[in-house]
Amino acid sequence: MDQLGRVTPDERKQALDAIATEVAVCTRCPLHIQRTRAVPGEGHTETEVVFVGEGPGYNEDREGRPFVGAAGGLLNELLKAIGWRRDEVFITNVVKCRPPSNRDPEPTEVAACAPYLQRQLAVLDPAVVVTLGRHSLGTFMPGSRISAVHGTTRATDPESGAASATTYAMYHPAAALRQGTLKETMLTDMAGLPEVLIQARERRTSTTTLDAPLVSAQELMEPPVELPIEAAVAAPYVDNSATVIELDAVETATVVATAPASSTEPQLELFG
């Protein structure tokens, strides 16, 4: 830790690497049986924006990296449209191994991976969590329909691991590849993301308790308590976050995110 007791970039990277090492040999659900490589996630360890997809596909399973196929190409294009690069954000999924034939992940599979995602978010402490697709949406906005809430925000439940974040809902890029008309929708939603980040920073400033106890790098690297998969579905997450949210300040209403008023504004720095 630094002199102020904060986790350093090197400690954060070590914590993320430790999680990735556990994911690589995980056998918590049957998805490990047919995997080629697990896909823990990748990106900038100091970013304020985390994208959470659904699960690895064929290409991701072969390379061990998220969003490297056609959907990943579209995600890169969407990021480029707002002047961002994928190496400036962090990208992961709700399940870390490929479901057979790219089927939807089962609830028990999502639950088995949940502790890894929770720990990743606790380490990264993002300002914004961007959900990609309905299964990611179900993790952060339970009961919501993607067609109704895409392009909108909601305060992230601190039990997700992201102690002081805003969730921003988007379609999965694969959906736009299957239905071409959704690409314009995704471009519009992505254009609103920089403003969402600005608003999320403001919310963090107003709701974060500055004298909250800090979490150590060692605590961030500690593996989750092993639970039976059936119990993990309803089990509460362990809160390893370095900040505390004032619960009475958490918004429950969905807010429509809008794009910046002028395209002449300088590009928004992701590591503010």
C-alpha cells in the first residue's frame, strides 16, 4: 500500500493475476470439463469502466481472452467511436468458461463464477459497470428487460463487489451482428457512456465515506469461501470493497443516459 493506505497499481495487478490463476484451474461447475482455456478477463487495472459480458465463445475459449471474435471486433469499433480503446477498460464475463455450443449459461454456472466476478470488481473499484447482454443485465439489474432498459443507468448493488458504481445497460454486440438494426442502437448507447462516467464520478464523490476502512491487497487476493453450487445461488457476496456506500443515497430509479452535447469536447480521460 502507499503512504495513504491505498492499494497500489502493482498490488491491484497482483490481486487480479491471483484471481485469474484460480479461474484457470477452476472446477466449481461442469463448464470446466469441455473448456480449452478459461477466460478470466483482461484490461487496464486502473480503469474506471468495466464491461461485463455473458460468457466466452469459440474464439475466446481457444485464446483465453474475452471478446476476440466477431462480437469483440464490434465492441472495439463501438469503443473507437467514442475515442476509447479496449486496453483502456477492463472486459470480463459472468461465466469464465464457454458453455457448450454457445448456449445460455445456467443459473448454477453463473453462481459458481460469481465470487470471481465479485472479487474482480472489488479489486478494480470501477465507477461504471457496463452490462453487455441479458445475462449480464440479470446479474446487475435483476428482473429488467434489455429492450426496456438499454442505454439507462442504475446504482450498482454494492454486494456485486463494485462498492460505489453505476450500472449502464447495453445490448451484447453479438445481438447487433444477428440483427443489423441494433448496431445503430448500440452506437447511440455507447455515445452516452462518457457522460455516464462523468455522472458516476459525481455520485461517487457525494456518496463515498472517505474514512472507511481500507482493504489490503492480501485480502483482495484471498479466494472465496467454497460453497455448494446450490447454496451459492442465493448466498450473499462477501464485501471486500475499500469504500462504503451510504445506502439511503443509492438510487433505485432508472435514469436515461444522454450523449455529450457537443462532439468538440476533449475526449474523456478514463483514469481520473
